[in-house]
Amino acid sequence: MRATGSVWEGRARAVLERAGLRHVASNWHCRYGEIDLVMTDGDALVFVEVRYRDAAAHGNALASVGRAKRTKLVHAAESFLAAHPALAPKPCRFDVIAFDGACCDWQRGAFDAF
């Protein structure tokens, strides 16, 4: 499972870098969970959740980022900012890159912190 995640996170990072974003961190862990990718987009700090589904039997990849997951990501982002105070003043956003099969759907500003 981890190997599959790494493949899709690598593809997501490539998509983001081609669009001009710059890599800050990958697979950042804290007590709230993991942030797949942290990137910068101009002055903004972007927390990226990468999702993959090979079949839609359990819903599409984007829909799999529900309220509970969003809450964990917000808390993890707060923890990241506490651990990296130099980045804390930057405006932040949460993006989701969802792969359904080979189709890539990048949702900029997919959700806001509550």
C-alpha cells in the first residue's frame, strides 16, 4: 500500500512542479496524521492531499476526502506551521490531487480551515 501511495505522490509532485509549485516537504508526520506534500505556490504555502482510486466502486478519489480527513489535515497543517515558524506567516491553502485511474483532478483550494 505504501509503495502505491509513493507512486501517486510522485506523480502528483510532478504535476505540481510542472505548474510552477516548489517542493517543501513530503510525507510529513505528526500526531494528527500525515501531510502528503507541502509546496509553495508563489507566496502561498500549499498542503496537498493525494488520493488514488483505481475503481469508483467506493466513490471517486476526490470524494474520499471527507470532513474527518479534512479536520485531520487542518490539525496536521497547524502542527507543521508550529514546527516551521518561518513559514507560519505565509497564506495557506489546501489542495487535493485525485487520481481516478489515470485521470488527474487537481482541486486548488479544495477546502478551507474550519
